[in-house]
Amino acid sequence: MITVIAIMFAGILFGYLIRSKSLLIKINDKLIMYAIYLLLFILGISIGANEIIMKNLPTLGLKALAITLGGVLGSIGLAWFTFVRFFKTKE
């Protein structure tokens, strides 16, 4: 856990040091997207190789859909509440 936190703080420090270098920031943005795509692909491989998950996919899929919809609707509701409460100007 300490390793993860140390790496995150090293990234924060590096980002702080390069914040005025627009070319490095653009390159970093592209690298982040490719890293996310790679991680999603590897996650898909792990799920596809797991026999237990694949056998229970219909049941897991329905539960995952319910959890996803709850999370999305909850996020939208709280974002709306935050906007109305703190950011909407009163005319």
C-alpha cells in the first residue's frame, strides 16, 4: 500500500513540475488513454479466462446492470443537488 501511495505522490510531484510544458501534457494525455485501453483489455482477458465468472455471467450481468444503474442515477441525482444547492445563481 505504501508503494502505491509513494508512486501516486511521485506522479503528483512530476505533474507539478511539468505543468507549464504543454507538449509533455499532451503526450501524457495520450499515454494515459493507451494505458487505460491496455488495462481494460487485460481485464477482459482475465474475465474471459475465469471459468466461474463465465458460467455465472447471466446472473452477474443482471446484478452488475442493477448496480451500475443505481450508481449512475445516484451520481446524477447528487450532481444535480450539488449544482442547485451550491452553484445555481438565484435571480
